[in-house]
Amino acid sequence: MGVSADFSQMNHAIIEYINANIPKDKNTAQFGIVKGNRVIIGNKSYSYVPTVDLYFGDQDKVACILPENSSSAAVVGVP
């Protein structure tokens, strides 16, 4: 198994853990697309902050959490 597959499995596990352990009435991971220094989730654009050491670039799909009362997305994984 290559390094890329290891990171992919780790990111998937992180997203599953977050979704399983954050109450559903709170924030759950959502997917967005990186466009420059913003991430597009649905029809909204957010600035973002990576929460773990991830490599992603423009047009990549990322998993994010949108903290309450925040205009920034927390990037938690790259599927």
C-alpha cells in the first residue's frame, strides 16, 4: 500500500470519526471545492484553515467543518 493510499484512508477515518462524534444538531463534515484562498460549499464561499497537515490545491475536493458563528471553514480531510 502506498503513502497516498495511507493518507486517503487516514483522512476517511478522520471524517468518519468527526461525523460519528459530533452531535447531528451541531456541525458535521461537509464537502467543498478549493478555489484560490476560499472553499466553496454548496452555494457559499468561505475562507479556510487546515486543521491537520494536509496537501491540497486549487480545484481539490476537501472535507470541512463550519464552526458556529464563523465565516471560516476548518478543512479536516481530503477524500
